[in-house]
Amino acid sequence: HFELPTPGIPNDTEGLLEYAQNPVFSHNGGFFSSAISLKLLNPSSDAVTYYTTDGSVPTRTSSEYDYSPIVLDSTTIVRARAFEA
């Protein structure tokens, strides 16, 4: 897998052999009648999880999940992504 696509020309970056596993959300998506405390679980102890609450794709510059619950009390799109060496 190459992070930067180069259609029609050779890849000039080192490829990735594997992906980090996806974080696991403590709640399924949906609508809730009261606030929830969302937790993110990392399947790998070597991975670092980053998340966003605006629907954008998480990157290494997004908020790093510190294992504290994320309190959601209004409609919010949470996306999370794990990064591992």
C-alpha cells in the first residue's frame, strides 16, 4: 500500500506492508436521548489513536485519544484512526 497515489508513474516512496487495526468504539452509531461517554479501544498496545469530532478524516495532527471518555451531549460525528509504526 502506498499512501500517496501516483497513477501512471512509478511510486517513489516506501510502501506500507500492513495497516494498523481500527479502533473499537464503546457505542454503536445512532441517536441517544441523553449524553454518552464514548470510549475508544485500541486493538494493539503499540498503536496511537487520533480522533476528530467534525467528521474529517483523523491524521497524526488530530486530537490524540488519551483514554478518557469523550462526552457527547449533542449530535456529533466522531471518527477515529489508529497509527502504528
